Amino acid sequence: MFVLSPVSPRVQRLRERYRNTIPSLDAERTKIITEYYQKSMNEVPIIRRAKALYEILSKMTVRVEEDELIVGNVGKHFRGCLLWAEYNGLSWLKKELEDGTFDKRDTTTGVMKLRQEDRDYLMSVVDFWEENGIGAKLQAAMPEELEQLATADVLPHTTGLKYTVPHGHFNANYRKAVEKGFGAIRQEALEKLEKMKGYLPGKDAEKYFFYRAVVISCDAVILFSKRFAAECRRQAELTQDEKRRAELLKMADSLDWIMEHPARTFHEALQVVYLYHLAIHIEGNYLGLCLGRVDQHVGDYLEADLAAGRITLEEAQELVDCFCLKVGDIFMSGPAAMTHFLGSYSDNMRITIGGRKPDGSDATNKVTYMFLQSAARLKLHDPTFSLGLHKDSPPELWEAGIEVSKLVGGIPTLENTDLIIDILHKRGLALEDARNYCVVGCVEITGSGCEFANPSGPFSRTHLNIANVVLQAINDGKNPFNGKQGGLHTGYLYEMESFDEVKAAFAKQLEYFMNWHFTLNNIAEYIGNPLVPVPIASATMDGCMESGRDMMLGGAKYNSTGSACIGIATAIDSLVAIKYLVYDKKICTARELYDAIMANWEGYELLRERARNEVPYFGNGDPYADEIASWVSDLFTTRINNYIGPRGIHRAGIYSAGANVQQGYLTYATPNGRKAGEPVSDAASPTQGADKNGPTGVIASNIALHPYNYGNGLQFNMRFHPSSVEGEEGTAKLKQLVETFFELGGMQLQYNVVSADTLRKAQANPEEYRDLVVRVAGFSAYFVELYKDLQDDIIRRTENYV
């Protein structure tokens, strides 16, 4: 049975400081990169990015905090949070400072300190970044039709491109950094440059600049590590604590060695992973930047250290705890509204554990269990973990994963390893690469260190509001909120004589908006990608060194782009309601239902009650609804999965990232009885409260979506009452449920084990529930740090009993 052990005094002190420190918005990176960008306007983009990273890593403040065993910091201050003005400018910050929003932030919007000298500097460079940021260039490149499309509130590109989030959602090859070191990668690049000297035929000029950028980037991360080594030695000279002096000197020796050379110990391997991750984050604020299969990267080093007597299991667990705390200290800044809907301080940095090795054998090792132990006892919302499970996974791993997920708000998520391998292999990954998959961002599946899948879409523009497509279909392409024509003329519901006509209108609108989605994606990639190459990640990404091309330009071994829909159950239920109420049971006429929807159900309360309570909705395992669910899902995936983008295929996904509440604000009343402004459905889960036949019904409906077609991942949330899954018996019941789900073809499952009563108590008394972690969407968060509408949405999720 999984046993939760206490943390060490050191880890307890580190955690308390982490949880009790208000983050600070840090201007140091902005100052360094602004000064460099202002003097390098004519530099080749990839060289400019590499040199900018070198400038930052060579000049930024390096900190080694008291008690730390894993070092690295993003900013000048403890819990500093950086700005990436080259992507999203600073106008949003100027507006918040001028209207007082910034100083009124709370935990739901990402409260942060901002020192006066930093305020003054940041405001002095607003105009420079307004003119020179990527967002401004993307906005200028968009077609004139964008204004009309924006009125429909279906496409993500229409929400304003001047605030642009970097691509993110990728996994560099951390194992190569650990086992090979950047000295060897640098030497490889130099050798390729030597062969090219004086002769650049064809497209070799691109390779020439790429390899130069790799050399600069390798120099940057090597220097970064050595600067921390120097700081450790400085502190060792000052401390009066002999034990701490010894720790600092040992850390200094390791930091002088690693990054340039292969890691030699478990401690060094963890430190390499973290420093490399930190350098990539500092370079570009990549939301959902994931560390991949860390248990596989460092597991052999632990075994070697244990065999040689260099470490104990207790010491190793403490290092893993320290590592997790450092990863959790990285988070993104942004407008209060964005932080609001993303769940406060979440940067969604995921670690994949368990699963299979490239040869197909089970990959579980000691570090797998150590990460689960850290998740359970630290109760952090970041990093989050995905646990790969399959028929060869040890029973102890199933038990530990389910027990921890019961304790810590859906961490880890449970992944059907063998189905994911099949999906990726079908998508074109070699079998050994598919077996070595990892999960990035929310639920997106990708090759580890070998694929730029870009699952969140170009500059994180991925979500199509499919619920609003239904409204476009039954209202002649007009948005009922504003009356403007954003879609095609497909007629009004009251003009449609059969349900087949409704389906045809929906299919036309969906294809129309998806075609525009692909078009806008391609424009964004064409304009934006060449401006923001990522040589620091491309240096290790499989395929890039071989092709001499940055990952942003298609250099990775595998390439694709992700798209995802939001509100799919709302769309399904809306179509089901139309079919049931109007065409099959004739409870009302099409005109009556249309008028009720356009009136936001005001004056049609009886019909609304019948719509909400009599119709057999998605989530109950009822073929009446599930047949429509399969039709909608297949319509969406078939179009996406056959579209070719600039770097390869598109892949379909279903995940909401907490945006189902925000998108609900933009979605008028729908035929299933939902009122205007209420949340749309969450990811691939049923409409809130619509599932009434227990977990088996929910699972059956989820399978009707045909998860196998979702190569960009499928997020499935459930909530269980604690009394139904208590103790070993409850764990056994949950295991049986998960195994059944996986056998039926389910891809991924995440759940909260918490009652509605507890969540309401937390709303009323937040200080008493400060460490209550809940699964929001593809990420977890501290419940009391979420805004009330999102809290209410979680409470409304059906409380299941196993």
C-alpha cells in the first residue's frame, strides 16, 4: 500500500517560503533584452535570439537561496516573474497600472509586487515594444475578414493578437542534455560549420546561421551554470555553517562541470534538467513547456549512485522534492484577465512518468515513485504529472498513482499508454519514438525530444468554440449577442423542416470556421515563426542538428500543429435537444424553440425545464445522444486530421484549459437550456450536471467521441465523492473503473476526489483550505486562488459515486 512519508525539515522550510512569498514582477530580463534589441535591429533573427539569450544569462542576477540543493532562478527577486515584451509588448501592463487594475490584483488574477524603479523603466519602453513586438506584426498581417469573423466569437485568432503568447507546449531533449552535455553539441555544430566554410550551396545559408546560433546558445547555458558555481563558492566563503559550506562547495564543483559535460550523478542529472528547462523558459516564456520523462532521464543515475553508496533513498527523495519546488517556482506573467481564466499562477509544466521504454518494456523505476511521493506530500499545483499506465505496469504503481490522485486534485493524470502509442505510431512516429511519448501542456501527446507538435496552435491560438457554431447554424450565421454576420447564410432554425437540414447547416458553418482557422494559423506561422526561432531548444531536439534547421521552421524529426475545440458537449446537447424537442417528440415547434433561445429562455421557463430534464443528453451512455456525439466528433476530427499545415499535419484535440467559463461569457443561450453567459461544457466531459447515470454512463459517452482520432489529446474530467473511494477498497474500485475505461478505448482520465460541501466551505473560509488542490482542466490549481465563476463551475460538475 502507498505510504505517505513526511518531508525533511529542509524541504518544509523551502515549501513554507515558497507558499508564503508574494511573487514579484521582474524587469531585469526586459531591460537586458530591450537594450540588446535596440542595438541589433539588423541582426539575422536566429543569431539575434541566440545572442539575446547569451546577454540575459550572462548578465541577469543569479541567486542561491538558503537550504537549496537544486539551484536556478528566473529573476532578480525570489519568486520573480518575468516579462517577455518581444512577444506581447507592455501595453497591457501600462493599461493596468494606469487604471489601477494591477494594484488591485488578488490571488485569482495573479497578485504581484512591482517595485517603483521597475515600474518606471517598464513604462519607458512601452512604445518601443508596441512597434517591435511579434504581436504587432501578427496583427498587421491578418486579413481584413478578421474583423467580420471576430463577431462570431468562434475562432481564437479574433480575440486580439497584440497580446501574443509564445508557442510553448513542447519538450526539448533533456536526456541529451543530461547524457551528452552542451560541450559535445557545441563541438558538433563547430565541425559542421568548418565543413561549410567558404561554400554554402542551395539552402546551406540557413544551416550556417543555425549552427552559429547553436554554438552561441551552448556557450550561454554553460556560462549560466558556471555563474551559479561562482555564487555557491561565494556563499561558501561567507557561511559559518560547516555542513552548508560543504554542500555549497560540492554544488559548485558540479555546476562547473555540468551543462558542458555529461552528468555524473543523480544530483547532477536533476540539476541539468532544471537548468536547461530554466534557460528555455527565460528565452521565451513558453507556456506549457514540459520536462518530459524525467524519471527516465535520471533513473539510471540513481541506481548507479545507490550501488556505489554515494546516496541513500532518503537523500534522493529530498533532492526530488527540491527539484519539484524549483519547477513550481516558474510561472508566467500576463494580463489579469488571462491569469484569471488560466488559474492564477499556473504555467502548466508537466512531467511524464511511468509508461514504457522505447523497447516496449515497462519503464517504472524508483524515481517514478519518488515523483508520486513528492506530488502527494508537497501538494503543489505545478509541476503536474502524467502517469503512463498499461497492462504491464506494476500493481504497486497503479495503487500509488490512484492514491496520490485522490489526495492531490487530479495529480497525476492517468494516461492509457498503449492507446497513445498506437495513436502516435499511426500518426507517423517510429514505434520506439511513440513508446517514448510524453504529455505536454494540458493533455497533448507528443514525441519526447523529437517532435515540435505545436499542440496549442501558432502563438497559442488553438480553441474553436464549437458551441457557438451551433448558434451560427440556427441563426443564419449571426451571433445573437451582437446580431452581426460572422458566419455563412445557412438559414434559421424555424426554416429547417428536418433535423438533417440542421445537421447540414452545422456542418457548413463548422467547415467554414475551420477553414478560416487553418488559414489564420498558416499566416501566423509564416509571419511569426521565422522571427522567434528557438536555438536553445533546437540544439537538442532530434532532427534539428541533422537538418540544420530550427524547430520553429520544421527542423524537428516530426512536425505537426494542434487544434482543439471547446464546448463540444454543449454543441452535442444542443443538437440532441433540437432533434428531440422539435423533430422527434414534437414537444415544441422549431419556431418556439428558436424564440425561446433568442429570448434567453425568459418567458419560456416550462420549455426550458423540459429541455433540461427530459432530453437524453451526452454523458449517460444513451445511444440517442451518443450517436450525435460520434457524428459531431467525427466531423471535427476528419477535417482537422486531413489538413496539412506549413510544417506537417494538423491534429485534433479536446481540452478547455479553464476557458469554458470565459468562452461561456461569449456564448448566447443554447438549445439545451443553458442561458447566455453561463459556462459551456468542460473539455470532453458532459455538460455540467447532465450526466445522471453514474460513471459507467459517462465513460460510455466519452468512448462515443472516438478518442483514437484525437492525436492532439483529449481531456476528461470527473469528480468523485470521497466517501465512495475511501481506503484500499476505494482505490481498488477506482482502478477497476480506470482499467475498464482504458480497455474500451479511453485515452486519459483525471478526477477530483472532493465533495461539493467541502468546496463550498473552502469558498466561505479560504484560509482554512489554502492547500486544497483541484483539477481545473489540463492543469491543477489551489481552489481558493480561482475566481468564483470557475470555482462554481467545478462545484457544478456531477458528484459521482463508484
